[in-house]
Amino acid sequence: MHIRHRSRPRSLVIGLAVLAVAALATGCSRTTSGGRTAVDATTTTAGNTVLSSDTTATSATPAPTTPPTTAAGATCPGASGIPSGASKLVHIQGDIDGDLNLDTVTSYSLGGIPHVHAQLASGKQSDTALQIGLADTVEISFYDFDHSSGAAVPPPVAVLAVGRTKAGTAQFTFLTLTMKYCIRPWHIDATTMFVGRVSAEGPYSGLRCEGAMGSQYTSLTSAEPAGAGSWNVTTQLLHHDFTLIQMDAPQVSTVTATEAEIQQQYGDIVGCARGTLFS
């Protein structure tokens, strides 16, 4: 059983159009990006840190190359399986550890708290509480975050988890395995969980996933009015090193479009191997 994380070069291509701005950069699983910047964050009442692509960039801060993992010799939380008191179970299957065998990922509710559980084809199990949004469960789907066209062996897929808040808004995060094969949501550092925001209410914010040049490009998006029918659109490309998220510096462009078009393109989840939330 092997988690494959391959280094690949990165590039950034931004195309300006009437209806869309595509922010492009190549993903990488183990190397860091010199163009990353830290961003300001807002802490929610649940103790998670919520990031949106319209936050202000601060000075560049290199991310460590080794993410937080379970201590050597320790078992993963949830190693004994899903608790008997769990409810609202939803199962999906996909290869999350890179051994080309199907693993099972389950979202469920326990005591009103959302959880995500992983059972690998090898039999190893792990679990994490995931308090995003306001519901007692999260919606889960697989996303081929590190896709590279023509790769001899496909990389493991990530889990995209979405927590609904009020009508027209939601929060999301990604989950992958640590080096000890424990499922864990992505973190900004050893203690701060990454949570992105999707809003169909202005100022608009969302998540956009696109494929180009044989690779997958994933970015936070936001849009704010710039006057006279124009909008300032911000995109911020995402990468990861196991469960440590890495974010490129925000890129801002100005587009001309209707508010409905802007909401559809930048105030929702677009692509990402799942349906939109609000469109």
C-alpha cells in the first residue's frame, strides 16, 4: 500500500473573458511553491479557520515540507470502525491511498457532529470529526486533485467535504491520508484547519476546478463589484503536501459580466467532479 505523491513543475496562466477567468497552475504533492503567501483568516465559533479568496495576502511564508501526522506507532482515531450510535451514513468508494484498490469513505453523524470515516482495502480504518457548516453531516465526493494526464499510475484521489450553512452559503475542505494512513482534513499548520467558503450572496466566493494542459487546477474564487458593470475577480491556486494546504498568491483580474453570470461562475462550486450547490 503506497501513497504516491509526485513532484511536478507549476505554471500560472490566467485568461480573461467576459464570463470567466481561468486561473491555472500545476499541482504538486510534496514540493512547496515559492510563490505562496499566507492569508488573513477569520475564526468561526466552531474554532475552525475560514479562508475565502477575497482575503488579503501577507508576506510570503514558506510552508514546511512535512505535514502534521499521527505519531509513530500510534493508531488512527476510528481504527476500530464506525461507532454503533452513528446515523445518516453515506458511503462512497474510490482509491484514496494509491494502491489501485477501492477504499470506502463514509460520512455520518454522531451526537450531532459530522464525521468522515475511511476504510482502506487493506482493512486499516481511520476517522475524523469535521465541524464545518451548520448541519450534523457533510456531503462528500471524490476529486482527482493531483491529476496528471498520461501518468503511468493515477495518483490517489482527495475527498471534498461540503457543510451547508444557511441558504446560499456553505463551507468546504479537502481530506487526504497522512503518511500514517489516517484520514485528516487539510490544515494550514499543525493546529489550524483549512475551511473555504462558498457564497451565492455578494461578495461572491467559491471553488473552481479546471483541467488544462494535462493537469488539474484548483482555486478559490471571489468577485466584487468594480463599477460600470465590471467585477474584480480574485483567484488563488491551491496545492497540498499530504494534509498541509499550500496557496499561491492571489491573482486579480477585471471582467465585465452580469451579476447572474458572476454568481454562477464565482459564487459556487464549479467543476470539482460534482454538481454545483446553488446554480
